[in-house]
Amino acid sequence: MDHRKGFSLIEIIIVVAIAATLVLAVSGLGGNVNGLNNLVSQELQSKSDINQTLQILTTEIRSASAAQNGAYPIESAASSSLVFYSDIDKDGSAERVRYFYGTSTIWKGMVQPTGTPAMYPTATEVVIDLVDNVIPPTTSTPLFTYYGASYTGTQAPLAAPVAVSAIRLVGISFYSDVQPSQSPGAQYFSSLVDVRNLRSN
């Protein structure tokens, strides 16, 4: 009588099915890990880029100064826009700088002074994209807030409409989300800028 050991066809099919299931599970897990790794990399790069941009924005606001035609350093101040004068290209002349929110983006506009006496023709404004994937500002989280000389860290911001002559500090805050449909969700960015040339003490 022949008693050779071996696997039946059914056993082989079961083993192949289990192996295929394991391969698919591991492949799926690998894809998920790669996707998560890409998302984390995007989030970290975005955060780094935004922090660098926020540093530039802060420096330019801090250096606000009188316009070439003698106009006050801050032209207008609203919850989603700020217009001021600052020598941002270090050429010895103050440019008109406009930061504003529009369609999930923070934008920057710049106008060079021309002529004598100096004028700032807004038709020549050059606008660039600063920060993308910005969640629209709200009443509770406006893009810009403004504080007077008496601010010590706890007072509420100046009420709108803000008198530009009362501004001594500018607050910037916003949420940005690279992948709105995925975790970890929006990241919060903020800074408080002391405008040097508006100090009263």
C-alpha cells in the first residue's frame, strides 16, 4: 500500500489564498504608509515655508515708515487687509505694501514710488502669492488685529473701523490646511508685530 505524504489540491488552494491575502494586506499597508509619509512631508514643508513667509511679513511690517511723499506709515488697516509703507527692497525708498486675503490665499502687492513729489500709482502694483490653502478669516480669527500704545498683552484689539494713528502693534493670525480632506487638519499660525516707527515711548 502506498502512503506517500503530500498536500491535497484543497490544501494548496487554501495556502495560496492565505498568502495572496497577506500580500495584498502588506501592499495596502505599504501604500497607506507611503501616503501618510507624503502627507507628513507636505505638512512639514508647508509649515516651514509659511513660517519663513511669516518672518518676512513680520520684518516688513515692523519696518513700516513714512512714505516718500510724507504719508503716514500705515495707509489703511482692516481685518483682512493691511496697507503700509516700508523699504522692503532696501533701495532707500519706501514702497507701498499691501497684504490681503483672497480665495484661500494671502497675497502681497507692492507699488514703487515714482516722480517728484513721489506718487504710488496703484495701477502698477505687482501682486504675488504668499500663502496658499488659507482657511477664510472669521470674526473670531481675523487675519489682522491691531493694538494701541496701552496694550500689555491682555487687552482686546482696537475696534473697527481702526484709526491708523492709534495702531502700535499688528497681530497676524490664520489657519492653513495643505490637505483639507485628511488629518491632521488645519495648522494655526500667528505673530504680533511691534511697529518700530510708531512707538510712543
